[in-house]
Amino acid sequence: MIKRFGLCLALSMISVISLSYPGFCESEITKQFLEAYDQKNAIKMSEVIKANKDKVPDEIRAMVEEALKPETKQEDRDSKFFVADMMARAYKDETGDVETLKFVKRKEFDSKLGAQVRSTPQNGVHIVEFPMATPEVKNIFRPDNIIIKAGETVRWVNKDEQGHIFASMPLIGVGGIFTPRIEPGKSWEFKFEKPGEYYYICFIHHGMIGKITVE
């Protein structure tokens, strides 16, 4: 019963996904899983995963690869990531293996970031800004995806008109970042001692995401 709780919760939160989407019909496993989802049958969804657990990780990875193809439309990409996430959660509940779910989460997060750049420090620190919002663009980190070296410091500077609070996500990367509210005109900095990938998100604006890769 505990294993199925996550599936039941997801079923109650999101009610619609198209079974006619061709990418999902290519695989019998995914088709069976989506049919159970469409029926809001969490028990059957778990049974599909259990019966195919040796194949499910490869199934999920293939789905993510399809989602990331340049020709995949954004709506289709979102749908594929949603199904991959659901299957990865069910797989984790069935096997205790969280790595496939982490893989999905990382790939989806990365797909929403800008191109990765090697940052150049200014007066000894790397600068990431919260730029002033415009009608077209608001609530972003700029740049949002940088590479630095261990032992270096990043300073976040708020040039926006509202405060932001963000933290790194230890589920999919390295933890350790947890900011106070950074008000307009203020800044906050963090020295990165530990190498790894720091995925972070604003608590106030959940679409405001960034990543620091520390070498």
C-alpha cells in the first residue's frame, strides 16, 4: 500500500494525458502503463512495472532521449517527461532504486536551462544576476548554467524589483545552497568547496532555475 501512495497522489493531481500520442504507443510496456493511468488504476500501474522491471530503466531512458530530440515539440516533450517521471517513481517504489528517477529529473531540469558556459570571475567572484523583469522575460537567473572551479565563489545580484529565495536540490545534485530572501539591490554569495552539479530553484518562482557545475 505504501508503495502505491505516490502513484495515487499523482493520479489525484493530474488527470489528463493523451494515449493517442504516437511516441507512447511504440512500446507495449508504456502503452500498458498509460492504459492503467487512464483508468486511474494505481495497482495495475504498479503491476506493469513489477512485471517488466528489468526492462523499465531502458524504456524510460529511451523515452527521455525521444523527448530531447530537437524536432520534438515542447508539448510533446513535456508529456514524455511526465510519463518518464511517473514510470521512474513507480520503478523506485517497486525496487527501491532511485537512480532512474534522478536521471529523469536531471535531464528534464537540464532541458530547461540555457547553454552551459564557462564563467569568468570578476574581481575574484562569478556573477549571476536576477535581471530586471520585462514583459517578455522575468524571474530568471542570468546566466543560468555555468561552470566554475572548486574553491571559487558565486555572487547572486538582485537587479529585479522583487525579492528571491533559492536553494540547491540534493535529490538530483549537490546540496548546500540555501539563501535568505535577497531583496532588490542586494546580493548573496556562496563559496563552492565541493565539486559536483548544483541544481537550484527559487522557492517563490518555481520556473526560476539555475545550475552551477563545479570542477
